[in-house]
Amino acid sequence: MSEKENLIDNILELELDMFLKVRSRYPVSCQQNPGAFRFHRGAQFSVWSEETLQSYLDDLLQAKQQGHNLMTLKYARMEDLIPPLNANPIIDEIVDMELEAQRKMFSRYPNILGRGRPLEDDGLGVTSFTTYLRGELETYSERTLRLLHRDIQQSRDRGENWAEQIYTNLVRDLGYNSLDEVEEALCKKNARP
């Protein structure tokens, strides 16, 4: 196992333990399927640098040591049950960059993205991508936020789409060759009467 895979595995172990203890207003299907939780979260972390992963692992370990559950805090923020945890303006910058990447993905892969969270509109029992992301980012340390911002910016500077990288890793882990292959399959499935 590589150092990066080890970091991700340790993060997923800590996150899952915290996640299974979350009591949210609306049922969270991933709590019934820890494998899906690990799968989706693992894809997200697959594009983070080792330095960012280590910083976030440190956040989780510190929270655990202090008796804090970062997943409970994230869901409480998503449901607007507690006041903002962090007002660092870098959160807005990360949300803007990730939202831009998601919009580009949606225009190119509407059948894939159409199966996920709405990008910005929350509804009864439905949390948007933006609300989810902001709630999560507010639980990160200042160091993790800076490093994640750097990772996303470097990806943009290379002409890469952060969201596309995540989804590419996700569909490859599902056994597909590309996002185009999945998009085409979903398009055909949706076209059937």
C-alpha cells in the first residue's frame, strides 16, 4: 500500500467511525451502507495531495482526542442547526472553484451529474452540493483549507477539472473505462421507453 493509500485508509476509518454516530434530521442512506461511504469518500480524497491528506488526518485525530465528531458538526451545519464554525474567506473561494468545476462537469456529463445532489438549491430532505461542501469545509483546520485550496488551484492551473478527476477515479473503480462510457450508458438507459 502506498503512503497516499495509507493516509486515505486512515482518514476513511476515522471518518466512518464518526459518521456512523451522526444523528441527522433526515436519514442518511450511506449510514446503512458503509462500503458506499468509503467508496465515495475515497474517490474524493484520491485527488488530494499527500500533504493535504496528512493535514486532514491530523484534524480528525485532534478532533477525536478532544471528543469532537467532525461529521456531526458537518451535518449540523448543513441543516443550519448551529452557527458557522469558520468564517475564513478561503472557504468561499474553494466553494466557488468546486462549483465551477461541477458546472463544467454537468454541461459535459448531464446524465452522470443529474443523479447527484443539486448544485445550489436545497429542498426538503435534499442538501445541495454547495451547502454540503460549505458544511464540510467549515470543519477543516486553517492549514487543511489552505492546502486544499492550493491543490484545487494547481489542478486548475494545469487545465484540469477537479470534479472530473474525482468522477473519473470513481467510475474507474466501478470498472468503467471513462466518464464518456458511463454518460453514454446512462443516456441510452434514460432514452428507453
